[in-house]
Amino acid sequence: MEHYYHFIFDLLLPLHTLFLKANDKTSFSISDFGILRPILDEIFGNRVEIIDRSNAKRTDAFKLRGMDPRFVKIHYSVLKSLKGKLCEKLKIEPNHKPNKVLLIERIPPQEYFQKEAVHKGAGSTRRSIKNHQELKIAIRSALKPEFHFQNIQLEEMNFSEQIQCFDSAIMVIGQHGAGLSNIIWMKQSSTVVEIGFESKDHFRILSKVMRHTYISVNQNEAHVQLDVEIFLKNLKGNKLTNRYFK
């Protein structure tokens, strides 16, 4: 649960669905799970208590079933409900006219993921675009003036900022990684461009659930040197994405 993708789909979403069915006096106790723990306090308050696993009574314990979209069928309405709950609790005003094109920049992970996490590593240690700055400049220059470009470093953004940023976006471009989990905060019919070299279905499936347009850009290595000219040419030549570009 200490990594963002699993926090969203194997903890936050299952807890949300349980609370939708429970009465107002129901609460749950879970064992500590690391750096993302404070987010639960913001959302659920005292209805979720963090306890020491060794003090938990066996008769009171049960396994919380994860909702990873690769293995569990998730309905759009459930994710929409989660977003509504979060916007309410975190006081996020939904954007009704999204116009941002986001480019995710992978930077070195926080110290926690380098030293304390059970599964160490993240960010640019796993994948990167070597010529990210070139790509950033090219995309910014190629967009039509009605679209606002934003280069984002998710490691530098808190949970609320990530939701708000993706809620205002109509297109996101990024490498395969947990940051693309944020596409669930985007309005339906947005566009997701995933750059990857592994055969993984996480965000293709999630895009389908969210009713987004999904485009995969295959590469042959984790730390890639993109041919920016060809990359943009393909996006401009694609009838699903050419509306964003000059």
C-alpha cells in the first residue's frame, strides 16, 4: 500500500466502497502502511484507525480485497463516486472546462522510497525519458493556443494537488508508472498517451473504464531517448489527438 497505484486501488477504493454500504457509525482499523497513511486521516477521519498489527484481535480481522482493475471489474460510477467524495473532503472545486495537456516528468524518488520502503525505488530510477526537456519544449510549441501545457513532477505534488491537476486536464502524456493512476480524476473522453516498453495493461484497462481515448507508444528500453519529431508527427497525424495540435 506504500506505493501510489496500490494505495489507490487496493486500499482507498475498497475502503470507499465499504463505507458506501456501511452505516455512519461503522469504522475500521488497519495496520500502518507507510508514507501515504496521512491521506486516510484527511478523507475518513476517525472512521479509519491505524493500529499495531500485533495488537489486533484475530477474530476481528478480515482481508480487504483489492480492486486492481487488471483483476477486478470496476464500474465508472464507482470511480466517479470516489472522486466526488475526495473533492468534497479535500475541498477541491471541480473544473468544468478542462484545457490542460500534461507531461509527466519522472524525477528521483523521495528518500522514503530509497531507504525505508519495503519495495524500494520509483521515479527516474525505474524509467525516464533522457531528452525530456526537448520533448517538453516541442509539445508546448506544437499545441493550439486554446490548450494550456503543464510539465508536472508528481513527487513534488501532494494528493490534493494531483487530483486538482488531472481534473483540469484533457490529455496526459507519460511513461508507464503509478502516476498514470491519476487518469481516474480526468473527465471522461480525455486522452491518455502511455510511453512504455513492457507489455502491461494497467492503464489501457483503466482508460477503458474511464471512457478515455488510450494511445500506446512502444519503446524498447526503460530509459528512452525519444525521437521527438516522429512522436509529435504521429500525434498530429492521429485523428484522435490531432485536435490538440497546430
